[in-house]
Amino acid sequence: MFQKVRNQMIDKSIFESKTAVYYTLGCKLNFSETSTIAKMLKEAGVRTVTRKDEKADLCIINTCSVTEVADKKCRQAIHKLIKQHPEAYVVVTGCYAQLKPQQIADIKGVDLILGAEKKGELIALLGDMHKREQGEILSTTMKDIKSFAPSCSRGDRTRYFLKVQDGCDYFCSYCTIPYARGRSRNGSIQSMIEQAKQVAQEGGKEIVITGVNIGDFGKSTGETFFELVKALDRVEGIERYRISSIEPNLLTDEIIEFVAQSRAFMPHFHIPLQSGSDSVLKLMHRRYNTSLFAERIRHIKQLMPHAFIGVDVIVGSRGETETYFNETLHFLERLDISQLHVFSYSERPGTQALKIEHKVSADEKHKRSQQLLELSNKKTEEFYKAHIGKEAYVLLEKPKPGMPFHGFTENYIRIEIEGIEQKMNNQIVKVRLEELNKQKDALKATLIP
């Protein structure tokens, strides 16, 4: 409901001369939502803190709860910000705030805890921002999370992140996201087009389409994700789109074929696999098997041999025997993919996975993670090296002080380039790709006049 709050009458005198600091954990969707909150507060008169020694009047912490490690990082971030800004009014929102609000309320210094349904009403709920003795919890149950809060922001980045969908209906056995974000819901295609047009008016050239389960887009409006993709491709001024993580069973042939010949959708896919063992996929309650996944990869590479494909994998889940892990490893070795995002399984209270008897030790999880990370590094390096000497178009992104300009090619190869003037930030330029940098996480490039 960010747009709804934007249109409400807000007493801006409350925010005059106020400063704020923002801290985000977790996914791109969280970063997009935080950026939207920051933009709205800026319009209300709140200035973002820029100096490390400056004390903020307001702290906004947008949390993640995908693993127990994520929960721990959230608590650490809350304590750190309270220590750094002892007089600030502290608001905690996001998935951890939805799932475990009382744990947060028990932290001295937290003033307001907002669940998923209340996040979009943040500005209206700030009140006079006077410190509280005890954190107030404003949350609802999963079944009452119904509203869709639009978000399209870039924060400090060149790329914009357009939230098209929220929530999930899949209830995989290891996952708490449906409980944290509610059921699948979305805005209309027309509303997404209007936001994309606004990005173009602001000078934005690239949009990343985000959500919890974006391929499920359309349940609220009777539309489809494919229809959304086709409509966005027609928006003038946007030169690039990237599809963030999309379930393999929802990445249809028609979507792949459209991306292959579209005007603006980049040859870049991120597809969650989670396990390369069909037995484990069944335990996870995933909605596909390895044959379907391999077919999706084959179809992409047949039409777009240069496409970058990132894959999510969970190691050490309940039920993943050594035999099943080896099936995953060998399956991934054979796949023509570019990168792995490896996650160690984390026990989540209330999930069906806890009923599975076989547990994997922490040491074994670490060992398996390292094997997959080594495989990922090998595949990424091979993918990068295959493009050395080729020409590409790169969207330049302003670097940190003292660092070379960087950016990404159409097929998501990260590049570094020296001798670029600051005014060229957010410009698409033609480059020649050269050798790997020292860290082997980018290709060096030279500008082609």
C-alpha cells in the first residue's frame, strides 16, 4: 500500500529537520521496498544520514528470516543501530518482524515492529516518533496479509527494481516465506507499465523485475507473467529488463522464446534448482524434477548460447544423504550454467521439513557447500573466459571512490573499466572484453569509440 499512503495527507511538520538511516537485510525485494520507504520519507522532509558520525532521528531496519543465520544478523543489526543512534526512533519491519515480532519487541530501544501487512503504512504509523518504553507490535496473521504494496526504486544503484508480485502459494517443506509474506498477489499490468514509464522519465535505463514468486504473477488480476513481459517490452525509454529468480516450472517455453527475440529483455536467467536429486526435490515439495530443469537449460542455451544462467542450490537439507548430494553434484557438473548460489539448509520452526528424520551435520553441510562453490567458481570463470576478445554493451555504474567504473554486459558479465569520466554514469557504452581481473570476479574492458 505504498502508493495509498503516498496519497494520504501527511503532517510534514513532524518530519521537518529529521534525519534517518536505513538498513536492509536479505533479498532484492527488500532493498526495493526500503528504497521506496526512503523516497517517501524524503518527500515528507526527512534527510538521509550521510556521515558515519551523524546521529539519526529515525532508524528503519528491513529484515530477512530465510535462515537462522539471517535471524541472527537481524538481531545484530538492530543492536548495532541502537548503539550508534541511541536517541533514534527505531522501526523494524520485514520477514523477521512478521515471523518473530516478540523477539524484536524484547530488544530494548526498539519502538515499532511492523508486520508484512503494515509495512506499506509505515509513514502513517510513525506518529510523533517519541521513544517508547516497550516496542509496539503491529502485525497480522498470514491469512490476513492481503494487500500488495507497489515498489519501484533504485536506491544508490543505477538499475531500478520493480516489484511485480509478493507472497507465495507453494509451501515448500523447508520454507517460511508464505508465513512471512502471505499468499501470492500482485498489482496490475497497467500499474507496472506506469511505473516503468516513470523510470524512463527519471532517466533509468534498466529494470530488474522482482518479487517472491514472479512467475506466479497474475493471480490477483487474472493476467499472466508472459503478458506482463510482453507489455513491459513495449515501454519506450527502458533499454534493458532482467528477470530475477523464476521457478523452472513457471519459466515457460513461450517466455524463453520471447526473451530470445525481444527488444529489451536480456539473455540472463536466475532459476532456483535447490537440489539435483529427484528424491530430495520430492521431500522439499518442489513442483518439478531434474528432467524438466535440464530441459529449461537446454532450451535457453539452444536459443541464446551466450545467456548467463544462475542457479540456487540448498545443501544439507533434511533427507539429503551423501548419495543424494552426489546426484546433485553430478547433475550440476553436466549443466551448461554460469554460476551457483549456494545456501546451507537451516531449520525453520513450523516447517514440514522438521518431520524428515535424516539430518546432515554442520561439518558435512560446510564440506558440501565448498564443493559446490568450487564448481561455481569454475563455471563462472569458464563462462567469462569464453567472452574474452568479444565486444559488448555495458551499462556503466558509478563506483566507490578510488575504484574503477564497473557495469554489466547484456548477458550479465561484470566488467571493470579505467579512464571513465563521472558524467558517463548510467550510460550504455560499447566495450571490448579483455582478461580477468585479479579477483577473477570481472573482466577488464576498454572503451570502443
